[in-house]
Amino acid sequence: MTIYEKILIEPVLSEKANALREEGKYVFKVDPAATKIQIKEAVRKLFNVHPIACTVMVVGGKPKRQRNRAGYTASWKKAIIRLQKNEKIGIFEGV
């Protein structure tokens, strides 16, 4: 496993992410310690595309209850990658 595979944990598949994909933006769950520059470089190397911009945000944990015990789900870091026109990432397109 390369360092780039450790930065991008998994793609985010949701209705909002599908709507963003039509605009040329792709959403990934990323390593909490990764920077924007590292994320863009990982996308460039793993998928052979040219990212233009990277927006990063931390998604806070949600309150949950299990057997009368209150707690929170884990927080995680999300990155939205914008690609150049006419470029696509194959894992999202089923290729």
C-alpha cells in the first residue's frame, strides 16, 4: 500500500455526492492528518487526472444511543475534489 492509498480512505456515495459528480466534483473520505496539497497529489497519482481545487471539511460525530448509553459516532474528514472539464474518475463511473 502506497502513501497515496493511505490518504484516500474511501469514496463517499450519497445523493449529495452524486449531484456534485455531475459538476465534475468528487467526494472522498480522507486521512484526518492529510493536507489539501497531499490530497490533490494522491488523486493525481492514483487516478491519473488533473485536480483543480480541493475543499476539505471535518464532519462531526452524531449523537447516538445504544442500550441507554449516550455516545457519539466518530468524526471524519471529507474532501471535495474538482477536476478539469471532461475528466472523470473511473471508480465512480463504473469503469
